[in-house]
Amino acid sequence: MNWLAIVAIGGTVGFLAGLFGAGGSAVGTPLLHAAGVPAFVAVASPLPCAIPVALAASGAYWGKGLIERRIIALASAFAVPATIAGALLTPLVGGLALVHATEVIVVVIGLRLALFPMNPVRDAAQARGDRIRLAILATVIGLLSGLLANSGGFLLTPLFLLGLRMPITRALATSLAMSALLAVPGTITHAALGHIDWLVVAAYGLPAIPTAHLGARVALRSNPAWLGRAYGISLALLGTGLLAF
């Protein structure tokens, strides 16, 4: 394994996580695998880092009142048990398949957001009112989060943007806060299964925490329309490049 590359990946992914509202697990997994980390370890080891990374980034949003706590509470009731179920199913799928699945999902979501950006609803209360849709999507995201060993942020932000039509900064803030919550059951389950290399966690996670806070501060100062399209383009380019690699 290339330890310097792992440190550099952690810092870069931390910044992107803060900028685009995710814990960074989905992006970190294929990059770590490209740096020589074994597939299952690359899948699971970014997950513990997603907790402090998401908390560090969401701290920049907290004082702005952008985190939708009611949505987090409702979605978590469905997503948390689904995350545990997905994590328990991981050994049945295979590490390399999970890495490639992550890459494909990243590309699809990126293209959707880059090519067809959504206009937010005017009233965030409208988003909170669609409880059935939120419950269904939260369950699916929780299952995928556990199965792919990530905090779900790369799926949560599109859920809030596309499914609930939230403004981009509010979607990013809420995604980060919920990512930290979803990473906890997944981390416990994957640690019990022996999938986590704690040396990789340290090398990847320590540089990611301060850069995540920096990324969130940049997002708060950015134009919302630019930020939403940049989020989609970044996901699409990254996923395509990793699939080609």
C-alpha cells in the first residue's frame, strides 16, 4: 500500500466531502483501492472516518440554521436499521463487486445532477411533508449504505435535491449531519466482521477532518446554481475515471 497516497487521498476526499455534503466514503473507496488497499479494506475503512469528517463539515452549517433536523429524525428511523441489514449482507457480494457498484452509482447520480439540475421548492416545509417518499428512499439508501460500507452522503444529497427538491446548501448540510449518524451502525457492523484496517483509517482520516471543515466553508460562500452543477460534474468525472482505471 502507498501510505503517502492514502494520506493525500484523505485530505482531498475530506475537502470534497465538506464541499459537496457527504462523508466521503463512496469517493474514498475506489481511490484507496487504486492506491493498493485490498478491496474489502478499501470498502470498509473509510466508514469510521466519515463520522468525524461529516461532523467537522456540518459544524460550518450548524450556525446558519441549514440542517433540517425533522427530516433527519424521520429518515433515520428507516435508514438506520436498513444500514445494519445492508452491512450484514456485504460478505455475500464480494469486495471488488462492491467497489465497481460504487463507481457506477457515482456516475449515474453525477450525470443526473449535471445534465438535469432541479429547482428547489420554495418552502422547505413542503419537503418535510412528503413522508412516504422520504421513508421509502431512506430505506433504500440505508440498505445501499450498509452494503457499500459508506455513510450514504453521496446518495443522501441527491435524495434531498431530486426527491425532496431542497435548496443545495440545505441539502448539503442535512446530508452531512445524517451521514455522521448512518456511519455509526455501519462502522460497528463492519468492525465486528473484521473488514476495517485501523492503520488505513488513521492515515486516511486525520488529514480529512480539517479539510472537510474548509470545504464546507467554501460551499457556504459559493453560488448555489454553480455548486449543484459542479457537484454533479465532479461525481460523473470521478466515477468515469475510476471505472476506466
